[in-house]
Amino acid sequence: MGCASVSADGYIADDEGQIGSLFDWMAVGNVEFKLSESDEEAMLGTEASKKFMQSVYPDIGAVIMGRNLFDQTNGWDGVPAAGDHVFVVTHEAPTGWEHADTAPFTFVTDGVQAAIEQAHEYCGDRIVDVAAGQIGGQALRLGLIDQVVMNVVPVVFGGGRPFFGAMEPGEVKLANPSRVAQGNRVTHLLYDVER
């Protein structure tokens, strides 16, 4: 699952979709870095954040996201935030999107599993990154996620949109974190999903 920041109490946004200070850690520090050479803007953080992020996200080929995130960001104006293609899980593809003819976006209307299959076919050996929230939670429940990355920010929302979406009852076990890094205003965690 993707480069999502999450509050200490497990939320990726408030009920209205506002992210508050969840991504402030990407602009507080004195070490400039990018996740890939094609990134237009650099992040500003700590050496620990740089090493963690560059070790976890070096080879993303595609991102899978839900329609809510797509609408909220306007599909990042047609430029993927990571990787070079985006698969949007939706009940209905948008009409009239100004970037539809040029953006490397595919709208998948037959579910999360189909989106992940298409993304793997597109990516080959590169990483398929699945956004946190409902889509990430669905993929995790379906057994389609190998690793979970959480960038935990020391803030408490008290409610909102959960990192794993609205989980159904039943455990999904994660191994102890295989990587942990302490940045400025963030703790980076990488978990392997136990099978």
C-alpha cells in the first residue's frame, strides 16, 4: 500500500476529506530528495526519511486509487503522483475530464482485483502501489497486498477516513515492521503481510 500518511489514531483524512497536517513532514527538514528522477518537485525532510522513502518507493510503475481520491485531487491534473500510470477503481468513468485524452489514467469499473491485475500486467516486475483507504483495505482483505507502508504523523484526528477503509470483522496479520525510520514529525513503518 502506498505512500500514505496516517494520523496516530489511524486516519488518512477527516470526514470531509481534509488531510490537515498529515503531509507537513515532507517539507520540514534540511535534506532535499525525490522519489524518482522524473519527480518535478523535491521533498524536504531528514536523512532518515530520504533513505526510507527512496528504499521503499524506487520502482513504482503504477498506482491504484479510488474515485474519491481521484475526484478530490482532480487526478493530480493528469500527472501521476508516483509511477507512470494510474488505475482508478470506480463504478463509472468520469465524463468531461479535461486531461482524459493525454493523462496516463485507466478507469476500471469491474473492481479492485481487476485493477490490480491490469496494473501488474502493465508494470511487469515494477511495484504496483495501492492507495490507502477503501481501495487499499479491499485489496488487503482480498489477499492482494504484500506490504503495508505507513507514515505515521503525531496528530490525532478523533475520527475520519480510516487508513484501511471500513474493515469487515476478521484479522489480517502483519509481521513486525521490517523497516522503521524516525523522521521529523513522522515515523515510517514497513510491514510485510503474513499469509
